[in-house]
Amino acid sequence: MSKQDFKRDAEDIRRRCETQEARSRYELLTPREREVMQFVVRGRLNKQIAGELGTSEITVKIQRGQMMQKMQVESVPELVRLSEKLGLADQP
């Protein structure tokens, strides 16, 4: 096994571990937090999400905050990257 093969294998293992960790965090979300996450990833505002879900804007704000905390992300772009890693970006 060459040094390059070793590096490639190590990178593959690292990516799989990161994906598994992200999947574990995603599993902690409630069904509603998952719905909110899908809207956030698509760039929707809290007001738009509230209208779609038939709830108040403050409720969405709370659910969004809980989701961001559970997913351990600090920004929407970070959440989008994580969603793509999990293959969730393609879901309706």
C-alpha cells in the first residue's frame, strides 16, 4: 500500500465518520424540526416557514434555534453543507 493509498483511505474513513456523526445529530431532531430544517436549507424566512406550517413566527424561531443547536451548526451555509452531506438537499 502506497502512502497515497493510505492518505486516500484515511480521508474516506474521515468522511464516513463525519457523515455518521451528522446522521446521529439529525436523528435527534423532532419531525417538526426536520420540516423546519428543510425550509431553512431552501432559504425560507421564519415568516414564510410559519405560513407554510400554519404556526406562529415565534414558534418557528424557537424550533429553528433548537434544530441549529442539535445539528451543532452556527450558520445557514453550514447547515446547507451538512444537509448536502446527508443527502437531504434533494428531498421535497
